[in-house]
Amino acid sequence: MELGVEGQGQGGGYKKEKRPVDWAATTNYDVLTPLASGRERAFCKARGKCTSKTLTCPAQCPERKPKKNKKNKGCYIDCSSKCEVTCKFRRPNCNGYGSLCYDPRFVGGDGVMFYFHGAKGGNFAIVSDENLQINAHFIGTRPQGRTRDFTWVQALSVMFDTHTLVIGAKRVPLWRDDVDALTVSWDGESIQIPTDGEAEWRTDSSLTKRQVVLERTDDYNSVRVTVTGLVQMDIRVKPIGKEENRIHNYQIPEGDSFAHLETQFKFLDLSDSVEGILGKTYRPGYVSPVKIGVPMPMMGGEDKYQTTSLYSTLCKFCKFQRPISNSDDIDNNGEEVALSS
């Protein structure tokens, strides 16, 4: 089941559904021994109507992480108030809560869709909280006669504890679906996500022992990122296609496909005072200032959330502080993500 929200955006209208009660509750379970048929099971521990219930994956998707997960749907176990199991591909839903796609279009934690243009070559705090900061690097172009940049998100940095995880799209002159344009680094060191077996890379935070898992969800350009207890991100690298370029009159210059990220976030431990372009929409009682019902409701705040780099934790409204005093900004001169504007 995909989440939908009320509004109008790229690709037409979409329906409204209720917001999930608690993302953290969805995965609050213990994995049990599978049935003889191979169908996996989970014992739910989240409070509510699903407490102490055992959920079993359906025959159509018997495994949470099928060996050929890039082609087969996985079993999604939800121990929140929904208390259900469903089969689905693990890809970003650009109409779902916590999504960041297109040029760039957000759907907030309140279900309201809005656009935030930022600036070509700029960096902005998407989320800034007590124990997590996520920045985005924007690429863009400004056709002759236009007063504002067209922008897209090329890279995301996820900062927590003393660590920085960066996921980005390589600059690709000519896009090919069978070539990986995804690039990932952990604390400034480039990492490669395996393409066979479990097709995942994992490590632990040295400070809090949080587990970090990056798992391919397609053969190329699609990954699920999980930082235990903080955030889950479904990310896909996409180019600007010829038809999309024509329809929106982006006037993309030759020699660059403007590969960018489509992302859907699930946050697991945000405070009530969370900041950031997307983060603030998860505050209890938050009321969006954007004009509902217009084709492109705009969200401002560039001055509040702009950072000096993709790796900086400093902005006017940023809340995150690293555990060690001398690393407000990490030296990423060796960073493998080649940022472009």
C-alpha cells in the first residue's frame, strides 16, 4: 500500500489517505523462525492493537528481503496501528509523506505538497534536529530570460553522531539505464554497494552503535538507506528526459543529463522542535504557510536553512550539534561525491 496525500503535482492528481500513526512502531518487532513454506513471521512489540501479535508474510511475497529483491516484491511488516503485511517494491513514492522529488517538490509530514527552489549550487538543511541533520546540494540551470533557477537535488548528506553519509548522483553527459550513476561515501571514504548476494553494505556507528545499512533495491541507481532509530530513505537516481525537458521548457544544456535524486524519508525519532525545510512539517500542530490549491505552492526560507556546504551543520535555524566540539564542519576535501552546480 502506497501512501497518498491531497494535492496536485507532477503526474496529475492523487488521493488522500490518513497519515501513519508512528513510523517507529512499524518496525518494532522481533523476527521469528519462518514457516516450513518459507514465509517469514514477526512478533510485534509496538504498543497498540498490534501488541504481541504475530504477523506472517503472504505467499505472494514470503520474504522481507527476497534474494532477488530488485525484481521481486518484498514483504513489508507494519506493527503500527495498521497491523498488516503487504507486498511492495522498495522505491520512493513521490506522492507519499516525506518525499523530495522533481524540481524539487516536497510532500511534508503534514501531507501538504510544496515547492522549494533554493538556488543553483546551493546547500540547504532539509532536516535539523537534536541528533540528526540532513543537507541537500542543489544543481540547476537558468535559461535566458528567466529570473529564477530551475533546481534539482543532486546529493544528500546524512549527519549523526560523528559520522557523515553522503548519497549523490554523478554528473552524466548521456544517461543510460544500465549504468550506475549512484555514488556513496561514508566519512569521506567512497564505498561500493555489492550487486550480488544480499546486495548491501553495512557498518555500525562507533559512538552509539547505530547500524547503517545501504541496500540496492534495483540493479542500478536505486537504494534503501537505513540508520537504525533515526531515518530510512528510499532513493533513486533519475535524469531529465527529453520529453520532460520539452514539457517544462527546462532548456537543459547539451552534455549533461542533470541526474538527480528522488527520495522518500521515514523519520523514526524526531523531536517536537525539529527544524529544516522538510523537518519542520513534522512538528505537532504544524500549520503550513503555503497557499493550498495553486499549481505550485511555494515554501520560502532559503535564508533560514542555507548552509555553507553540503557537510556543514550550521545555518540560522539549525539545531544539530556534533558530539565533539571541533567538528561543526567536516573537512571533506577527499569527498568522492563530485558536486556540480
